[in-house]
Amino acid sequence: MDWVELVGFAGAIITSAGFVPQIIRGYQTKKLDDVSYLMPVVLTIGMSCWLAYGILKGSASIIAANIFAISCNAVLFALKARYSKK
């Protein structure tokens, strides 16, 4: 693995980690009324495009980052659906 891919992994870890506090907070408080349904949907569409790009380019860092981020968005969406007021 070259240094460019290492920079990619560093960026992937840092940006993808941004979802974790929101997921933890939502799970702990059970309050996700302020989280939009549209945000995770739009982000998932964009990240799916990045995932496809990473697969086509053969970039492990892009692939890993977007698989993780898509998974975080799925969890956030599920928490929102479960805990938002009807």
C-alpha cells in the first residue's frame, strides 16, 4: 500500500467517524426528531456513487469509507424511523 492510499484511509476514517457521535447520541436519547429523513437518503445516494467509483478505480480506501458511511446512514435512518414521534 502506497502513501496515497494511506492518506485516503486517514481521510476515510476521519470523515466517516463523524457519523458515530450522532448515532450514539440518537441511541442514548431516543430523540431524532431534528434529524431529517432526507439527509441520510441523499448522502447514501452520493456515497453509493462514490462506492461504485472506488470499485471501478480499485481504491480500497474509497470502498471501505463508503461501505462504512452507507452502513452508518442505514443505522441513522433506522434509529430515526424507530424513535421519531409519529
